[in-house]
Amino acid sequence: MERRDRFEAAQSAEGRYRMLVEAVTDYAIYMLDANGIISSWNPGARRFKGYEESEILGEHFSRFYTEEDRKTELPRRALETAEREGKFESEGWRVRKDGSRFWAYVIIDPIRDSEGKLVGFAKVTRDLTERRAAEADLRRSQEQFRLMVQGVTDYAIFLLNLEGIVSSWNAGAERIKGYNPEEIIGQHFSIFYTAEDRAAGLPAIALETARRDGRFEKEGLRVRKDGTTFWANVVIDAIRDSDGVLMGFAKITRDVTERKKAEETLERTREALVQSQKMEAIGHLTGGVAHDFNNLLMAIQGSLEMMRRRLPSGDSQMHRFIDNAMQGAQRGAALTQRMLAFARRQELKLQSVNVPELINGMTDLLRSSLGSTIQIETRFSLGLPNASADANQLELAILNLAMNAKDAMPRGGFVVISAHERNVQNEPGLKPGLYICLSVKDTGTGMDDQTLRHAIEPFYTTKGVGKGTGLGLPMVLGMTEQTGGKLYLKSKPGEGTTAELCLPAALRAKQSEASDPSPPASSTARSLRIVSVDDDPLVAFNTLAMLQELGHTVFSASSAAEALTLIGEKGDIDLLITDQAMPGITGSELAEVVRRDWPGIRILIATGYAELPEGPAQAIPRLAKPFFERDLADAIELLAS
């Protein structure tokens, strides 16, 4: 019976409405009379307010408000607003039966009868505590993000609208770019680009790329407020809403100038290392070629000299042919000396050199070599200390530099030769100490960067065919570094070239070369018994012929081991003449054995190399290849004197 009554009741409009309200559990839906007394209560109200229907019916709805809201009469004002305006809507804290609070969304609608008379209110409340907490978390997160972005000082982080107008500005942007927010917000971001980049349309390209691909990244020069530039890493990201609609752009800029400088320094260092390794390899190759070429010249030069001696004096034509061949051999020897100088294997006789006196002494030679269209000027510091150098090689180096200057000034110009002292403390390639810096400066065409990089490479030349060997500057470089100094080249197209040789200062006069401690010979008039050692048969043949021509008894050996056997077998040997670079045992090592076992034998090393091992070998007299018979006779006489 009861079930049927409920069914019948439900068929009416009011019944259907009541069933709907009672089925809702996510909203508190209840009625108030005109005075605010609760007259109905649904399951939703019971669920999150905590009151049973029997507990709350007849109570005033103000009991759901906080003490603070009741003191401000918010419940009364809410009903008045609903009556006056037809609706009251707000959010705020409400109180459950157990005293706990929840954040509520409240709507109060007035209920009127058919005549418009107020009969009560319908009140709908929804618990938004979780949503409010989520919103609070979101706000906190957004605020933390804002503070984080604002607090970042190593990155410029700011927003752009769709047109590229700056709409936000963080502390990093202010530090890196120099603008404060009031100055830059509202300006177009292209203000940070160089004039060249703006002319090329790079700002527009950057935004278009970010719009199309979602991201733009590049490095380049950017401009600060004060006009200075810095190297920047730039990222522009497109910002889209949840529907994918483009809202603007986020731009992050980092000042990477120091990193860029470090990379450039590293690259320069790497290039310098590669160049150093390249030059070292070329030096080894050049030195080896020069050594072998020296031996060939030795054979040619010696043979020509022997032929000229044996020709009848009346055969003038044959003498001219031989003289011409001798001049060619001597030019080859000069070329070899340049190659050895570059490879730092040329023998240098270091001495205390007065640079102004040396330059003044060769002024006439320079004037005649450079011609009348080129004026020479010299500038020297007063009281300039002497330099430690080989005077002859230094003269040759200056002459080489002067001739290079002449070739760079086909219509004439000026050559300024100057020198000053310089105290070096910490500089790559130079030991700390006092140096004499000698420079040769011209007003010629100059060199571009690529030519300047290759200028010191052997056989590199910009002159025409037959006008240069490409060994002038390499010879100057080799001589300078072998002396313990450094060569600096500075040049720009149209501004001329300056070559500066920094040579160690001679703090005291160089002592004369140590003499061979072997016992002196009484005279060279008598015939000497000599062992001659050279692994090159061409050189060995010529040396043997020269010594025999000088009247000596000669035993020829092709190796150090054979020489030791000959000395042991023949006995009473007066002199050992040996090549330095030989397979197995070198000339200096052979000399050590001979000095130990036969201390009475004098020793002469014939070589084109300057480098001998440290120790006793440094004191052994040397004869530079290629040599003439006269040079050989003088060296033997000096040993015997």
C-alpha cells in the first residue's frame, strides 16, 4: 500500500521534483522559509554538512556560517540580496556539524507564489574545497615560477606577444641587456639585434621559425642598451593554449661571451699546435734533405776542385766550365745552409754582438742592394746592450728581410731598422730575461692573414718563378729560434710588414770556443796518419783524395766499427776525421771511444749539423760541410798548432 502511494505521488510534478532533489548527493539542495529557517533537506546536504534531516529542520541556516561571517550579518545580507536582485551567489567558508570547515559555492534564489509574494528561498551549496586547494596549489606554483624566473640572473627570460613586443622582463634580462622593465616592456625585441641582423630580417625569421617549428635556437651577436655587443645563445619557444592556439613566445637569452672567447682561444691554441707540429715535421724533412744534399755537394765541389788543379793552365775554356760549375755548387751550398738554418741544424758561433754597429757596418751593402728608390732609416735605443747571436748569420737574416721589403715595394718606399731592449717575464716561446728586439719594417703592400700564416713555411713564396727560393724567412726563423729567441711577423694589406727578431741579450762577452784537450802537434809539415770515416762513399772518396793531395797517409772507413778496427790495426794514428750522422755509432760516440782508448789521437768532426750531444762532444772541433781542400788544411793546421 505504501509503495503504491509513493508511486502515485511520484507521478505528480512535485513528486518528480522531490525524487530528483533527493537523488542528488554532490549538491546540498534545501529550502528556507522567508526568515531563513530550514524547511527541507536532501541527501547531498546530509553528506557534506553532516546533519540528519531531523536535526536540522526548523534551524536557521546561519548556523552553517563562520563566526566571523555571522558577526558581519552575512546570512541576513545574503537573503536580502536574493530577494532584491533575484539571486545571491558567492564563495566562502562554511561550517559542518563537526565544526570543520569547507569551501562552498552558494546560490540562493527567492521563491515566490503566483502573486509574486516571497514565500521562501531555494539554497544550493557545492563543496569546492578540493578545487580551491588545487587552485591554491596552482597559484602557489605560478607564484613560485614567477619568483624563480624573476630571480634568475644568468639568463634573460621574457615573453613576447604575437608581434614580437616585449611583455615581461626578468632580473637576468635587466642584468644582461641593461634595460629596466619600464624602458623595455612595450618595445619590439628586434632592438636587441645588430643593424646587420635587422637588415637581414633575422628577428622576423626567428619568430616565423618558432611559429612553424615550435622552437628557434641560434647563437650570434646581440646589442646591450649601452651599444656594446655580446655573444648570445638564444632560444625562442612558441606558447600555445590548450586548444593549440598561438598566444605568444617565450624568449631565453644567455650571455656566452666568455665561453665563445675560451673556444676561440682553444681553437687558436689548437691551430698553433698543429702549425708547430707541421713546422717540426717540415724541419725534420728539410734537415734530412739538406744533410743528403750537403754530401752530394761535397762530392761535386771536391771533385771539381781536384779537376781544376789537374787541368793544364793553358786550357782557359775548361777552367771557365769548371769555375761555372763551382759557382753553381757554392750557390747550392748557400741554399743548403738556409735549409739547415730553418731546421735549426746549422752551426752557429754565438758571440756578443753590438747591433747598432753591425747594422751601421752593413748600411752600404743594404743601400746598394735595395736601390735608390728605397730609403733606409735606423733607430736604436741609447745604451742598448749587446745581443747573443752569430754575427754573420744575423747579417744574412737582416739582408734577407731587407730584400723581402724591397720586393714588397716595387715603386719604392721606406725601410726602418730599429732595436730596443725588452724584459720578458712570462711569454710563450721565450725564457724569462733580457732580450734585444731588432725589427725591420717596410711600407710595402703587406700580407693578408692567409699569406702571413704560410710566410715562414719553407719554399712558400708569392714571388714569380725564379725570383725567390721561399727559404728567406724560414732561415731567419730557424736562426732566431736556434739562438734562443723568437721571430714575430706583423702585416696587413696596404700597411706594410714588420719582422721583429727578439734575441737574448749578451750579459757578458762570450768566451772563445773551448779547444780540443788532445795533445798539440808539433807541426803540420810532416805527413800525418789519418783515419777518415764517412758512410757516404762519394764524400769518403773526395775526403780521401783531398787528404792525400795534402800529403797525408789516409785510411778510409765507411763506419765507426771499421774505423775502430783500423785504429787498432794500424797504430800510431795522429788524427781521426769523422762524419757525425752515421748508422749505428755516431761520430760523437766514436770520438768518446777513441778519446778513452787512444787519448793521443786528435779528432775532427766534419758535419753539416749544428746539434751535437751535450757533454764532451761539444768541445770537439768541427768542420762544416761542404768544405774545400783549403778549409780541410786550415782545420788540420789549427788542430796541430
